[in-house]
Amino acid sequence: MGKYDCLKIENQLCFPLYAASKEIVRRYKPMLDRIDLTYTQYIAMMVLWDRKELNVKELGKCLYLDSGTLTPLLKKLENKGFVTRHRSESDERNLIITITDKGMDLREEAMKVPSEMGRCLCLNEEDTDVLYKLLYKVLDSIEESKKTIKHKSN
Amino acid sequence: MGKYDCLKIENQLCFPLYAASKEIVRRYKPMLDRIDLTYTQYIAMMVLWDRKELNVKELGKCLYLDSGTLTPLLKKLENKGFVTRHRSESDERNLIITITDKGMDLREEAMKVPSEMGRCLCLNEEDTDVLYKLLYKVLDSIEESKKTIKHKSN
DNA sequence: TATTATATAATCGTTCACAATCTAATTGAC
DNA sequence: GTCAATTAGATTGTGAACGATTATATAATA
């Protein structure tokens, strides 16, 4: 037990989290290439397949991303013809993203992705469930600590 | 149970993994700013604090990163005076990264980071342990599936 | 009503991250 | 020993990711 053991990479929780996330996204790439989406575009499309229409702010909240990331990404999705972007008439500050027919059609092709991914990520059902719950616990706990910081600084 | 439920973001394991990783790195930022490191530089320094000296290839294996990411990152660490870079005499293809005294000194300051981070990531010991093991299970399982793919394509 | 504050996106600058390509060094086959 | 493969790292181009700033629209208030 050295003094600096807490700084060893194998004693960190953040590192396998960071590495696993990257490796999974990398693993998705060849599957997503086939439907002409990057990973971030894919999760944006997931929200849109479900919700059909929402503004940048709401999408950002779903994905933990801000307009700095989403604006160029949504322009690319628009160029590919998967979404349209127009200002809300009732409040012109809001940019409304709407999925197109072409975007909806893509869902059929995208259906193949999760099953293919599941095959190469061979966790059993219980592990998957436990991991899922713990990851959301982490996300919630970070959200919570953000609030505390914000309060302190006020 | 709709036909497309598997494409809902709340039914995906990859998404909370991706989001939690990003949020944790973001959470680290203010702490790492104080020691003038980015997150990726921080994990590279972690390996170097432990190993003192290794080449780019070995470092890349530790961090799941390639030379395209590491070359510019290591040049930045060199500019900051935390490492030196020189070619191996026995095999000039290898670039050896060596930590400097200044780099070693930084470890004392960095010691504050994991404890501060732990405070805002309030998982109990058991959860942390389970999460850690599951994340490495994911990493291993991806490594394994890579080999299979490689074999198939040969 | 005029002014201030807040909210929403867009823009800008910096740093990863990675696939693909390139260069140079080394190894291996013949 | 020569030439082809392999290996290590650097380079290039694209796409995030995010903090900070800016522009515009709306809301709140003096």
C-alpha cells in the first residue's frame, strides 16, 4: 500500500468507464457506417425516432450535450436529409428539429444495430441490468453534486 | 412493447456509459485545471508516475489510445516540462517517454484529485467494486470480440 | 414604455479521438 | 545480401466535445 496508490490507473473507477465508453463507440462504428451515422448522430436519431420533434435545448437535455456540439451535428443530419430545422413561430428563440420521412425510414435499417452490438458485448442479463442501474446512479450522483456546487457559488 | 423499443435511448446500455464517462471527465476539469492537465493528459501522467519510462506503443496499450492521439498530447506534456521524448538507441522506431523531476513533483498536487472526485461521486464501496468489475468485463468482452472479427476476416 | 434580465442558439477556439496514409527503421525470407 | 513484409510513430482530415462569448428574442420590472 504505497502513498500514491490512489493515483494508479488500475485503482481508478473513471478510467475503465472512459475506456469502455470509447471502445464501445469504436465498436459501433462499422455498423453505423452502413447507415451513414456517427455515434452521436445515432443517439440523436434515437431520440428523434421516439419524439419526432423537439428543440435543441430539449435534445441537449436528453443527450447531455449543448448547442456547441448539437448545432453542427444537426446541420449534418439536415444535409443528409434526416431532419429539418426551423424556428418556432410562437418563440423564435427555439429551433425545432423535426424528423423527415427519410429519417423515419432509417429506423428500419437501424434496428439491426442493437442486436448486432449485443452479440459482441456478451454480458448476461443480470450483469447488464446491474451495470445499467449503477451507471444511472453515477449520472444522478454527478447531477446532484453539480447542484451543490452551483448553490455554494451563489 | 413496441417493435422499435430496442432503439429507445432508455433501453440502451451504451448511452449511460457514454454519458457517464463524459460527465465524469467534465467534472474532473476544474480540479485538473489547477494542475494544468486535461483529462487525457492526467491518465497519461498516471501511467508515467507509476512506470517512469515507456514508449508510445506501450502507453497506448495502457490507455487504449493510438499515436494519432498520443503524439500531439505528449508534445504538449513535453512543452509543459513534465516529460521528455527521445528515440531508443537500440531500436530507433521506438520513441521513449520519460517523466521529468517536474513531472514527478506534480504527483503531490495530483494526490488531491481522486479524493475530491470521490466526494462528488458518492457511490458506496460495494457499488464501486461491482461497477469496476463490470466495466472491465465490458472491456474484456470487446477485446475478445475484436479478436473474433480479426480471425474471421483472415 | 423603456430598460434590464433571462433564455436559446450560434459561433469560436482548443483538445481529444480515430481512421487512413506516410515515412523510416527493422526483421524475415529467399 | 537484397527485397519484401512488418513495425513504430507522425501526419492529415473529419467529427465530436465543451467552455466562453455573441446575437437575438422574450420576459420581467422599474
